[in-house]
Amino acid sequence: MRPLRWALAAWGIVVVAAAPAAHADAVAYLVNITVRPGYNFPNADAALAYGNSLCDRVGQNTPYSALLAGVKDDFQTPDDYQAAYLVNQAVNELCPALIWQLRRSAAHYTGGPAR
């Protein structure tokens, strides 16, 4: 029975090591944010640059409230949902490895004050 346990343990390590990594999907990001009104990026490069800057801020542990405040300022909107949508799309599609970091940052966010 002992060789069977070693074989199963070795197989489990191979399965864990072969798990697929999350990949960025710039096309999905562009489709999702250009279909939704309100962002008005001049072109795809500008939209990607903005999304990647959001990823950089998440990677630098910027608090969720500060992320949303920055987006609301940049797009001159008081809409938390619009800001959150852009942040979430950027992280989900451009830097999926940071999803849990974003979730931890947003865990206790209850909404900003209305402007």
C-alpha cells in the first residue's frame, strides 16, 4: 500500500504544478469598457494604458477607496459603480494575478460619499 501512496502523492504534485496560470485578455477588457458609456477613451491604446495604470496601482497596494476616487476624478463622475466597473474590468482582464489583492482591498469598502 505504501508505493500507492507515493504514486498518488507524486501525481498530486504534478497536477498542482500543471495548473493553468491566469492570462491577461486585452481584447475582453477593451470590449467591456468601450461598450459601456461614460469612459470615452480616445483610442484602444489610451484605454489599455489606463487599465494597466490601474493594475500598477493595485500592485502597489493602493486602497480600494483611493482607486475609485482616482477613477471618479479622472472621469468626472460621482458614480461609484462606474468607477468600480472600470477597476474590476482592468484587474480581471489585464492583471488577473492581482484579483485577490483587489478583493482584499475592497473587502470592507462600503461606498464613498456622494459628490
